[in-house]
Amino acid sequence: MFSKIKARLLFMTILVCLLSTLLIYCFLLNHEIQIENARDTWLSADTSGTIWVESDRQQEEVHVSHPSPLHWMHCLYCGINLIVGVLGICGAFWMYRWKKGSHSETHPETTLSENGLDQIVRSLYLAVEMKDSYTAGHTERVAQYALAIYDQMDESQKRMLPRDDLRYAGLLHDIGKVAIPDLILQKEGKLTPEEYEIVKLHPTTGADMVEQIESLAHISRGIRYHHERWDGRGYPHQLKGEQIPLMGRILAVADTFDAMISTRSYRQAVSAQTAYEEVLRCSHTQFDPQIVEYFKKAYEKGALQVKKPDFE
Ligand SMILES: [Fe+2]
């Protein structure tokens, strides 16, 4: 990877090359001036470069090879330095473009304004909530709980996951439910195994949908894996432990917590305290124990701001 240290070394190399070129150029210029000055005093010179200079005391021979080997050496050194300097600048420019390109692979530049992206995300998740009145407000709460968990995380983990990515993934985690028939989504009572299999398609459907939006494609992994379990018994791919992307592990806790404190077509809500204890109980099995610790911290600090106690 192109680190800051490498960038500094490259910069210093270019600087040294350019400075030494400048110095050599000044030296050569001075050398030429000296020769010109000497010519003013020369009384005679032959074609081989042997110049006769007459002084008060004696006539001496000053041998000036023009151009001398030293002169050629300096020219060569000067040329090499110039080439290295120019190559260095080209290299720095190329690395900058390369770095920009590789960065946009994982975090594509937003082609939409932030406000425009917010509006698109909002209209998408409202489409799900309009389809299923039981989930009204669910997506916003899941995003809020996920961010409360995120805020308790170590800085090293935060660097792996931009906060806004988690927020968008929280808001869109159930977008795939738009493809579930109303009869199944709003069914009162228990689903049949076949119906449940259809419901289980929503993470994949949602992730595939979001991947179509260039500015959001990189958050699709959070959507695709928000129903995976730490013990590998989740869906759609039965990923286990840290195979599950961090975004998916956080959303799993936030989603389950809110689902428990919300009334659904097939069951009543439980209290926030009961849901909290259930999340702690499912640490190491359903949830990443470290994420549960962050959740616990957030809950105890009141950072979750549980707004909708359907139970009460
Ligand atoms: Fe879901």
C-alpha cells in the first residue's frame, strides 16, 4: 500500500534530485563564466585547447580542456538528476491516481450529493414500511441502535467501517422485503416452512437491489449478512464468527433487539429490559460476543434511547 512514509520518501528523493541538479547547473554556469573571464586575459590559444597566459613574472601554460572530462561528467550527472526528478514527479502523479482509483474500489466516490443519497435511501426504506405497517419506524430504530453500538467500539474497529455506511445499511437492511408477497409479509400467525423460505430470501434480494446503486453497492454486505449467526446457523450462507462482515454482526444485534420490543403480526412485543437480557443471553451463539459487549455498554449508558416501548 502507498503509505505516508513512502510518499514522504518519494518527495524527499525528488527534492534532493532537483536541488542537486540546480547546484550542478550553478557550478557549470560558474565554470563557463570563469572560462570566459580567462579568455579575456588569454594572449593566444591553439586549436587543441592549450591556452597561453602571460603574467608579469612568467609565461605559463594553462591547460584548459574545453570541454573538459569534468565538464562532461557534470553534464551527465546533471542529466541523470533531471531524468530522475522528472520520473519521480511522473511516478508521484501515477501513484496518486492509482491510490485514488484503489480507494474508490472499496469506497466509491459518491456520485450523488449526500442529500440526494439520503433522499433515495429514505424513499427506499419507506417503500418497505408502507408495505408492512408492523415495521413502521423499525428501520430508523435499527439504524439508531446500530450507531449507538458503533459509538462504543474501539477506534481501530471504527476505521474498518465508516459510520455513514452503517447508517445506510441499517436503514436499508430489510429493503428486500418489497419482494415478499403481502399475504406472507402481513400474515397473522405462524408461517409455513415454504413461506418462511420465501421470507429468508429478503437479505439476498435486498443486497442485490442495493448493488445496483453505485454509491451504495459497498454496503450490500451488511444487508446480505444481517441474518447470519455467530454460531453459523443463520442465513443465507451460514457464515460463522468473523466470516460475517462487521456491519452484518452489528445489524444482527440491533435488528433483533428492535424486533423483540416491537409488536409484529405474529407476536406481541416484550419490554426493553427483557429484550436486553435476551440479547446478552444469546452472546456467543446468535451474536458476536464483542458486539454484545458494546451493545451492553450503550444500553447501560442510555445511548440506545429506546423510544418505542410497544410493550408499555
Ligand atoms: Fe431482516
